[in-house]
Amino acid sequence: MRTPQAEPADRGSLDIHPAVLRKIVEHAADSVPGTLRNERRLAGIDVGEAGASARVTVGPGEPAPVDVRLELTLRYPVTIGNVVEAVRAAVANDLARLAGHRMRALAVTVTGLRSVAVPTRARVL
């Protein structure tokens, strides 16, 4: 026999750490066409790649509003405004869908524009 579930308000609460919200924001931004991942080098040695970099501040309220500061590298050539609007929509959607938070503010800094290197084809002589 099943026992009845408690009312949702009586079941407890869920707090999502800001580091998790930051990862959601970065993943959403990296998934937008036109954004790029950067090579990371330390003393000239390749140490991998890094995508979007975010800082997240959670405000008071229910659902808690989220303020985001985001740094991106974009593909060149690109219409920056179109990519930033797509990033804004993706971040807001993923925060709401995955964490139940609403994005109150998004400040984007474009840290670079890079063209994607076209792979060279081997020539047969």
C-alpha cells in the first residue's frame, strides 16, 4: 500500500550551488553556433581548450533571479549582435529548464574574434 505524498511545500527545498549555475550558463553559451573555444597555453605549452567563461550571482526571491557576466570568443566573420541574442536566449532557456531560475541580467564581453582555420588537404604529386 502506498503512503500519500506530502504537499510540495512540505517536502523540503532544493538549493543549486552557483558553481552549477555557472556550468549551465557556460555550456549553453558554448552550444550556440558562432561561439568558439580558445586554446589554453601555459608558458607556450598547450594545456587544452576553454570555452565561455561566466560569473553568476544569485539574487533573493523565489524563483531566485540570476545575474550573469559572460566572456566569449566568436567566430570571424560573424554578426555579433545575432550571436549574442542567440546566447541570451540559450542561457535563459537552460537556466529556467534545468535549474528553475530566471535570468535577470546578462552582460556579455566579446574577448576575441577568430577565424576558424581551414584544414589543408594533402596534395598528391
